[in-house]
Amino acid sequence: MVRKLKHHEQKLLKKVDFINWEVDNNLHEVKVLRRFRIEKREDYTKYNKLSRNIRDLAQKIRDLDEKDGFRAQSSHRLLEKLYSIGLLPTKQNLSLTEKVTASSFCRRRLPSIMLNLRMAQNLKTAITFIEQGHVRVGPDIVTDPAFLVTRNMEDFVTWVDSSKIKQHVMNYNDEVSQFAGSAQIFHPTVAVVKMMSLFSLKAMTIWCLNQV
């Protein structure tokens, strides 16, 4: 039989919501995992821990005396590092670090970068291309979707030379160039051109996946 709770125990338990215990955090985590198609939960845990460490470090730097030269030096180094990684849009001030979250790291994952570069229609397709060895960053072939791309390396994300996808993209670009030349005569509307481009991109993706 359960004993009756003492007064101080009842008072403490009033502040605890057993129904919604950690539900908000869990829901947010699930949303992020689904949004960025992250299969390994430990990856999200690492990103969450790193982002928290970054915010804590920035707060400690802000707590230093404004006249302290070490504060200015540390602020510059931290902002420079976070900007080069791609976690910050600018290097203006430390207040930007408050917006660094696990999602900030997720946006630097190779599939997300491929989506931004329009190398794939969606994250699922981008992950498939990566795992099948179609993508390289610089000279190195990357098969891990969790690979983080720095700001300087964005321009070096491309297809592997031997990839069938690259060949199909080149053929597609040739067709677009020929179409653009003939477009000067027929003057098609911008809406039609966009519609044809989207259709070709979708057809290219389906064709490439069937060829693997």
C-alpha cells in the first residue's frame, strides 16, 4: 500500500507534469529527424550537444570585461570558425550564436547542400545518390550522408566523373542549350520553360535511379 505523501513532497510534485514529461523535446527531435531524414539518432544528439557547447562558450566570452583584449580576440576567432563551417550567416556579433541549434548542423550535411545546389529534387534522392557513390567533395568520393560541408567546400560538391548521373546531366545541359538557341525564334513563355525544366529534372532522377 502506498503511503500518504508528506506536505513538502506534495508541494514538489505539483511542479512536475508527468503527462507531458519531455514530450516537447521528443516531438521537436522527431520533427528534425524527419525533416532532414537523419537515420542515426546519435547524430542528432551530437549536433544538439555541440550547439549547446557553442552557446555556452559564447555566453562565457560575453561575460568577460569589455575592455579585456582576450574577449575581442576570442569573439573574433569563434565567429570566424562558425562562419567558415557555415553555422552563421555573418560574422557580426556573438548574439548570432544564440540561434545555433542542431538544425544548423543538419543544414550543413551533404544531402542538404545538394538540395541547395539543385543536384537532387529531395533529400531522399540526395541520400541515395551519396550512398551509391555518385557524389564527391573535392577529389574525394563521399558515401556518408552525415558528411558536413564547410562554406569553402560548397563549390567543390559535384558528381563523380564516372557517374552515369553526371553524363546524363551533361546531355541534359546540351539539350537545354540547343532549346535556348531555338527559343529565340519561338519566344516561349517563362512559365513553359520552367515547367519543362522541372519535368526534365524529375525524368532525369527517375532514369538515373533505374540505371543503378
